[in-house]
Amino acid sequence: MVKHSSNQKTSSKKFKTKTDKGINSAPKKSRSRRDVSTTTKKIAIKHDATLEKARVQLGDTPVKKSGRPEDEVVTYAEVEFELKEIMPNGNQILIGPARITRFEKARITGARSLQLSLGAPAFIRVPHEVRDSISLATAELYAKALPISIRRVLPNGVYQDIPIDWLK
């Protein structure tokens, strides 16, 4: 029997938990997170050492962590192609969509905002709500005031230079 201070009652009850086999007299002590991770690491180390011993006994070639033997070298035949420009009829866009893509917008905005932050003059009148170089570069892009062309290249080397004025 366990005796407690005068405010608390004495108790001799044990904790009881239900399991598949029935009722136990006390709950099981659970392992902490630290114990579990340490055990896992030890098992992994033992597993790697066992595999290495088996490889040495079997006479296998040493393997890098990538799974490819060390002495294997992969070479590819070089494909040579020449860049060739497509000349459009008027303002016709022949490669890609007729609008500016989000990737082209990000590239142009980033390059122009870097120029502005390094002291380049603005091509448009700076609006009052513009506080940073990124928003000014975006405003210049929407106003189509930038003297920039986008080069869209196909895998076979054919390309087209498209001025921003042509894009929607």
C-alpha cells in the first residue's frame, strides 16, 4: 500500500489495460523516439556491413552509391546541328504560343529589375504606386516599352526571334 499526504487517499490499485490476450496488470513501457531511431540506425549499419562482406566473398566489382560500377563510363554520340532562323511573314509567330509564357515573363522581369536596381533609366514614367524595381519592370513589360526580343528555339536548331510588341 502506498501512503500519500493527508489530502490524498491511499490506493493500492494497479493500472489495467486491455490487449488481445486479455487484461494485464500494468501498462507496458513504451520506447521513446530516441530509442527507436538509434535501433534503426544500428540495424542499417549492420545490414550494410553484411552486404559488403557478401560482395567481397562473391568477388563482385565494387559499386558506387549510385548503383553503377566504378569502371563504367557512359559516352553519347554527339549530335551536331546548325542554328537556322525562320523568317516570318509580317508579325506572324511560328514557334510557340502567340502570348508571352510565364517563364519568359519571369526571365524578362528578373533581368530588367536587375538593370533598374543597378541604376538603369526607366523606359516609362514611374507610377506613384511603384516602390521597387520588380514592379517597375513588370509595368514596363505590360506597357511593351522594353526593346527586348524573345528567341524561341526548337530541338532541331530552328529558331525565331520575336519582339515583345508581337506578343499578347
